[in-house]
Amino acid sequence: MGLFDDLSRFLEMRLDEFLRAHPHLELMALEEQLRGQEEDAIHLLGDLKQREKQLEEGILATAQEIQRWHGRIEKAKAANRQDLVKPAQEREAALLRQGNHLWGQMKGVKQQLDQTRQLQQRIHHKRAELKTKIAQAEAQRASQQAQTAANVGWNQSPYKTFSHPSSPSMDPLEETFRRWETEEELDELKRQMGK
């Protein structure tokens, strides 16, 4: 497990470094995370609305049962059937308790619905703000790239010799440094994995 933990930490560090070096990608990753949270909130809203509907139907059915048993109690009293009055009253009381329980559950679901709607709206607003920041970062990056390209064009010597298309595009010094840096990264990774 230690090897995997070390490798995981190493990869997380490298990812953090990469995201710091490329802030626009970090914003995009954050926007993706918010999109997922908003989808979860919308899904939860659907579940809560369905639960609310079920509870409303349960309350309505219970209320109808209470009315039916109340009518039976009155009918048993009118017929002087004391043997039926008390059990019918107990049934009505049980249905009243059930109705109160369902009503309490529905109030809780309504509160959850309100809180989830507010959360979804906050996430939606955050996403909109983040999209604006991403667009600004992209515009700034494009502007910097255009400026860099313009500077490179001005700074190039008109006497520079161009390499033939079939020859390697990289100069030997650049290639040597890249190979050396890659070897160093591999050695560091091996050391990390060896711990």
C-alpha cells in the first residue's frame, strides 16, 4: 500500500504543479466539478418532488380513510352498537396518528426541497461566474500568445538559416536537455516508488 500511496501523492503533486502552471485548466476543472454538483442537485430535486407527491397521495388516502371510519363510528353509535364503537374509534385514532406522521414527513421534504433549490441556484450562479472567468482567462491567454508571436516575429533575425524539412526540427542542444530532464524525472519517480 505504501508504494501506491507514494505514487498517488507524487501524481497529485505533479497535477497540482501542472494546474498552477496552467490556471485556465484549473478553472475548467473547477467548472466541471460544479457542473457535476449542479446535476446532483437537480437529480435530488426530482427525487424530492417524487417523494412529496407520494406523501401528498398518502395524506389524501389517509384523510379519506379517517372520514370513512368517522362515518362508521357515527353509524355504530346511532345503532347503539357499543361493541363496534370503541374499535372503530381506535382505528380512527391510529389513522390520525398516521396522517400526522405523514404530514410531518411532508413538511421535512418541503424544507429539503427549498434548501436544495437554493443550493442548486447558488451552484448555478457560481458556474456562471466561473464561465465568465474562464472566458476572460482564455481571452487573456490568446492575447498573450498573440503578443508572444508578434514579439518572436520582430526578434527573429532575417539571416537565420532554416533547416531542411526532412532534417530534425529540434536543435541538438534542446534535444540533449530534454533527454537529460526526462531521465531526471524518471530517476525521481524511481526514488519515490522505492520508498
